[in-house]
Amino acid sequence: MTRPVVIVVPCFNEEARLDGEAFLDYARGHADVGFLFVDDGSRDRTAARLERLRADLPDAIAVQALAKNAGKAEAVRTGVLAALSGGCECVGYWDADLSTPLVEIARFREILRADPALLAVLGCRIRRLGADVRRQSARHYLGRVFATAASLVLRLPVYDTQCGAKLFRADRRVCEAFAVPFTSRWAFDVEVIARLRAGLEDAAAERLFYEQPLGRWQDVPGSKLGVRHMLAALRDLWRIRRSCRRSFSVVVGRRGNAIH
Ligand SMILES: Nc1nc2c(ncn2[C@@H]2O[C@H](COP(=O)(O)OP(=O)(O)OP(=O)(O)O)[C@@H](O)[C@H]2O)c(=O)[nH]1
Ligand SMILES: [Mg+2]
């Protein structure tokens, strides 16, 4: 598959949730966008469903299978590296449940196109008038606590690190950010941002990212993430904070004032 925009879709036991027609329709209508599904060691019939999709539209759909369940972070990383080595212009990842509708892909790409300094466009779930963004209250408030902690760790005014829809420019810095396995299984999105901003002054780091408020986002039933995973993500965040302090210290040294 050699389309300029490749969207990696990590799939773990998605047999019941996967809306194959939505992906096929989008790929048929957008000749520049292809999908790379990474089957993350699923134990249901996800593999067969993905193979059928690929056979329907082989020039737009590819499938990569991981022998064992490795978690979303590693599934995404494997897919992103494969897409980058295939020579795409932009690579992104998108949750298989289509909580974020595929129509946002074109908008994300336009934003990257319009500003050559940007490396990444991040979907941003803001409940506001004129947008149809619905999250369960408990998940919303837990998510706000996490996102606020993440923005302090990253020293960036990022509103929503965890949205499962992101698009990156195929750039050397992006290759490097995905080159090494993430230390975090549940907060890897934060780690991607931390790697991209490492060694940069805050103002320079801010120019690499754009958060796009989504027009629509819905909680799709069947999420496999619970409170246990949220706590694990907070623990991961703590670990990322410690490694950030090491990499951000390059900036500290130059400015001569400590960052805490
Ligand atoms: N939970 C989980 N998801 C995985 C894994 N590997 C890949 N994924 C994929 O990661 C994506 C997100 O999973 P979900 O279970 O929808 O997570 P969620 O709780 O809805 O997360 P939000 O949409 O951010 O609220 C889906 O595309 C999954 O198929 C894994 O090992 N565990
Ligand atoms: Mg989901």
C-alpha cells in the first residue's frame, strides 16, 4: 500500500466493533489515504475480518499481525514504523472503534500542510456548543485530571493527550520518536510528545503541535480500558516525568534556571 497518508489502526479483539464499511467507504472516497491495521494478537476473529477488508481494497488497506498481544503502544509503534519505511508523507493513528470519525483525517492533513513547522496534529475532545462531543462523566473527569497532570509533566499547554486520533508529518524527528519501544503501556501518547519536544525551549516545542478540537466524538461501548488502566497510566506518567526531567535539563542548563 503506497498512499501518501497512512493511518495506523491498532486492533485488539475488535471483531464485534470494527465497522469495516466505514473504512472502505473512506478509502474509496479519498485516494490519498490508506489504512494499516495492526492486529495486536487478537484472540477473536479480528484477523479474518481484517483479511476480508484487505482483500476488498488491497491498494488502500494493509494488515500487519503481531503474534502476541503487545498492547496499544507497541501495536501503534510497529505500524507507524512500517508506514514510515514505506515512504508516506504523513502517518497517524486512529482508534478502531471510530470514536473519532474518519472525516477528521482530511482536516488534520490540511493543518499540517498549511504550517510546515508543525510535526503533529492531535485530536482534542472539547465539549462545546456546535460540536457533538459526548463522554461519560466519570471518564471525562478522570481524563481531565490525567490531562492536566500530563500538561504539567510536558511543560506544554496541551489539553488532551489521550485522544486516539493523531496525525504526524513523516519527518526524521517523528521516526526517532517512534524508533525505540515506549516505556509506558498506557500513557505512550504523552511519551511521544515528550520525545518530540525533548531538548527544546518551551516556545519552540509549542510550535511543533496543533490541537484540533473535534466536531464529533463519541464513547463507543466495548472499551477495554478501566479504572485499573487509568491508575497504571498515572504511574506511567510519573515515570515519564522522571525521564523528562533528564532530557529537559538540556534546556535548563542553557537558561541557567531550574525546572521543577
Ligand atoms: N485495550 C486495548 N486496546 C488495544 C490493545 N491493543 C490495541 N488496542 C486498540 O486500542 C484502541 C483503543 O482501545 P479502546 O478499548 O477503545 O480504548 P478506550 O477506553 O475507548 O479509549 P478512549 O477511546 O481513549 O476512551 C482500539 O483500537 C483497540 O483495539 C490492547 O492490548 N488493549
Ligand atoms: Mg474507545
